Amino acid sequence: MSRVAWIGLGNIGKALCENLARYGPISTPVTAWNRTHSAAEELAARVENIDAVASLTDAVNSSDIICVCLSDDAAVDAVFSSIIGQASVAGKLFVDLSTIHPDTASAQAERLQRLGAEYVGSPIFGGVPLAKARQVTLVLAGSSHAISKFRPFTTGVTCGQLICLSDKPCANAFMLKLLGNFIRFSAIATLAEADAFSEVVGLPPEALEQFVRVVLQGAAVGQLQGLRSGEYHKADKPSVPIALWNKESSHLVDIASKSGARLDVLSTVAGQGDRVKESYGPAASLLTIFGLIREQCGLPFEA
Ligand SMILES: NC(=O)c1ccc[n+]([C@@H]2O[C@H](COP(=O)([O-])OP(=O)(O)OC[C@H]3O[C@@H](n4cnc5c(N)ncnc54)[C@H](OP(=O)(O)O)[C@@H]3O)[C@@H](O)[C@H]2O)c1
């Protein structure tokens, strides 16, 4: 059975690592490493089958499959540089669950493959509550051989659903992650604008609510409820900070500009995300977009 390491115990990494240790097909404890070691120690103290290690090199050297879940491109680049400089990687599989630029993923895959290691891109759709409930969706891209090694640790263990892009470049998984969240954020911004404008023109709130429930259905129902719940001005710690969208939109804007494509909706929603960060800081809720749109419609910030 494979020995597994988990690198990066932030908000979502911690939840996935815990589920891997609780429900994964493992015969030895998951080796957990985090830059701030106390997070690994706290997790190991709370959850069985997790060994906290202080050395990244030890975590990699003692494992066959190494899952990486880090904040951004700079963190991923720094951690892989350190691993490649100090650990033995030949024959190992690296699974990257971070949300990063597709070019960053391709660069890591190339440097690892040159050393005889494999790399699978595996970004996550869904937030921390879904991760805790093992209901996130993972997108897997890489060689089918590498994906088959990681599959036993996916559905029912760390995730509810898989989008599997077998034998496709790892960059495809990260591109889909960016495009998927672009669709989701644009939908939220559109609902926010429709709801604010309904109020301006005197359409009763239940009219839009019924349209969303009866005609749109699905995710839109929860998105409208989320906006109207006032989470963006009530919660001390928002579930999804705007910084996550800022990172993703800047990657998409970069890819669009390099490919010469003009994407008007992307320009609008990227700008809205930037304005939330400028006015309320990177930790503000992603749903703060609703407050900004309400103000642009001449309504109070708070719904
Ligand atoms: N949170 C979500 O709802 C969500 C949903 C889908 C996808 N994602 C993606 O999943 C990834 C992790 O998200 P998260 O919410 O767990 O992030 P987070 O809470 O901000 O945690 C970031 C992690 O990266 C580590 N890190 C940052 N810079 C580092 C560096 N230079 N060297 C080594 N480690 C470094 C942090 O270590 P320290 O503890 O030492 O700071 C921490 O373990 C991100 O790419 C995010 O976009 C998140």
C-alpha cells in the first residue's frame, strides 16, 4: 500500500488531510508537513493516523504519494524547489491540489518528470464545509498511470465527485478550475445585480426568488440565499475570501491577454473583485460584491 504525505495544512488542506487519514486506504499514518509546524502538531494530536514531521525532506523521502495543497503559485514554486533540491523524488507521485496558474503547474510537472517523478493536477471545486463533508469535486489531469495511483484516495475519501481528464496535460485541470470559478463568480455577480435592481424598480423579493427556484434551480438557489443572508457584512470569518477570486481572475486575465482573446464579462467581474479587495481588504467575503453593487444602484451597502 502507498505511503502518503500531505504538504500544506491551511483551511482546506487540513480538512482533506484529515479525511485521507480517517477514510483512506492506508496501512501507515499520513505524514503531514506544514510551514508553520504547530498546525501539523495540532492535527496529529486531534486525528489518528497522522504523523506530524518538521522536515519537508523527511515527509517526501518517507512517502510514495505526496499531496500538495498550498496558497498560491509562489508557495507551490518555493515548496517544489525545496523538494527538488533536497529530497529524492524518482518514482514518486506528486498530486497538486492548489489553485495555481496552468503554466506554474506545467513547470512543476516538467521539472519533476525530468527527475523520474510523476505529477497530477488536482484542483478543488467547493469550499471548506464541503471538504469536511467529503463532498468537494476534484479535477484530475495527468497520465492515466499516475491518476490510477491516486484514485483510491479520491471518491468517498477526500471528495464526492471527480472530473477525470486522463492522459491530458496537467495544465488542463487548472484551466478548468479557473474557468469553472469564473462561471460561478459571474453568476453570483449577475444575481447580485438582478436582486439589487429588483429592489430599485420595486419588484417584490419573492418574485426573483421564485424565478430562481423554479426556472434556474441548482446552485443559483443557494447563491441568491447566500447574498440575501447578509453573510458578507455579518460573518467575522467569511467562508470564501475575495483574495481567492482575485488570484484566479488575475490568472485568467493573464491567459486571455497572452492568447489575444477579448473577454468582456471577465474584465467586469475581475474589476468588481479588485474593488472589493481595495475597499474591504483581501479577507473580505467574496459576497461583498453584493454590497458594492447595491451601492452602485443607490441602495444601502447592507441588504
Ligand atoms: N479555502 C477554500 O475554500 C478553497 C476552495 C478551493 C480551492 N482552494 C485552494 O486550495 C489551496 C489552499 O487553500 P487554503 O484555503 O487551505 O489556504 P490557506 O488557508 O491560506 O493555507 C495556505 C497554506 O499554504 C501554506 N503556505 C503559504 N505560503 C507558503 C510557502 N511559501 N511555503 C510553504 N507553505 C506555504 C500555508 O502555510 P502556513 O500555515 O505556514 O501559513 C498554508 O498551509 C489554495 O490554492 C486555494 O486557492 C481553497
